[in-house]
Amino acid sequence: MIIRTLLTKLWHLITFPFRLIAKPFIAIRDFIIREPEDAPVADVVARTFADPSVLLEHIEALRGHVLRSMAALFLTVLASTAFAGRVLDWLAQPVGGIQALLAIAVTESLGAFRRVSLLSGFALALPYIGAEIFAFLNPGLKRRERTLLIIAIPISTLLFLLGMAFAYGIMLPITLPFLLNFLGIVTVPRPSNYIRFVTGVMFWIGIAFQFPLVIYILARLGIVQAKSLIRGWRFAILGIAILAAVITPTIDPVNMALVMVPMIVLYFISIVLAALAQRRRR
């Protein structure tokens, strides 16, 4: 009996480093495979009416996630002020750099600097904001849904950055010469107007690049179908046209087409991804 106890303790001592290394992975595995209580919606609603404190707990949890996301955004915006000047100069390269901008108001340059800091900070905080959204939804997610969202967070950040890169590298070099030399009138861009236009286009194109990922996840969950997306392509193009008119500073067909074409392509890519997701679901 004594020898058996000594051998057991010796075994625990030998395997302690390996168990210590494996512990986080075991916790991650248990976190992923955990399944929530599968209760009908009617029962959940009835339970909420019977005990409103349950709803208040969810609202309180949502408030905490929102506050933490805002705090993270504030910190990343504050940190981005350290390099926002270089980013602003980089954004101004298509028109000749920051020295090509002409400010006619006292606070105009400060406003442009603030917008660049906000966009940079949002890009940096996006993974954390996605993690907070996941943390709020996690208690009600099944294993498959949880895995999808965990994978989607880094992909979402990558797609947002790709969308901004697409807007800066492809759209702006085509759009800016047309706008700055329309009717042969040479335009000297102001910092506020130019940065508002550039950051607005980059932000919304970055958001638009999330659409295929969102559609794929919804199709994997059985919420949308590829057939319904195909049937509604006319309404989708109408919505894209309205959104393009909001994003672009002018309503000329050239600039609207530059925004509409990638969005329409993304929409049809979403249909293909939805079909693939349905096949995987079956």
C-alpha cells in the first residue's frame, strides 16, 4: 500500500509539467464542445416573463460588453495618435502627400488627424470587439455555432483590412484624378474634405467585404439560402446602388460604379459561399 502511494505520487510528479501544459488545451476543448440547454423558444419567453431578472441579467451583461468594447476602442484610438500623422501622409500620397493639402480653417487639420486616428483605432480594436460580441453570444451558442464564430473573428479582421486596401490601392487611384480635374478645373484638396472622403470610402468598403463571411455563417446556421439570394438579386442591386450613393461624395455614374461593382461581385460571391455552406450543412 505504501509503495503504491509512493508510485502514484511519483507519477503525478513526473507528469505534472505535461498536465500543466495540457490544461489550457483541455479547457479550450471543454469550452468548444460544451452545449447549451436546448429549450424551446416559448419556454424561454415564458421563463423570462415569470422572472424578469433573467432579462435584466442579459441587459447588464450586454452593457458590460459594450463598455469594454468602447474602452478598448478609446485605448486603440489613443494609441493610434502616435502614428496617425504618418498614416495621414500615407493616405494623402495619391494627391502628392500631406504638403499638397491646403487647410483654410484653424481646426481643419486637427479634424483630419482625429478622423485618421479613429479609423486606425477601429481597425486595431476590431478583433477585441469581435471577441466581446462572441463572449455575449457564447452562452446560447451550440458547439458548431461557437466554432464558426471563433474562426470568423480573425477572418473578419482580415477581410476588413483587405477591403480598406482595395479601396486605397484600386478605387482611389481611379476616382481621385476624375474628381480633382473634373471639367479641367484643378482642385486643391482640403484636409477635412479629402480625409473625410478617403476614410469614409475605406471604412465602408471594409465593412462591405464582411458580407460574404456573414452570409456564409448565416447559411451554415440555416438562416439564409442561396436560392433566396438569387431570387432577390434585383433588390440587392437596388440596395447596393442606394448605399453607393450614400458612400460616394457625388452621384456621377463613374464614382457610383466604382463602389457598386465590388459590392455586386461580393454579393454573387456570397451566393456561391451560401451554396457551399448549405452543402456542408447537409
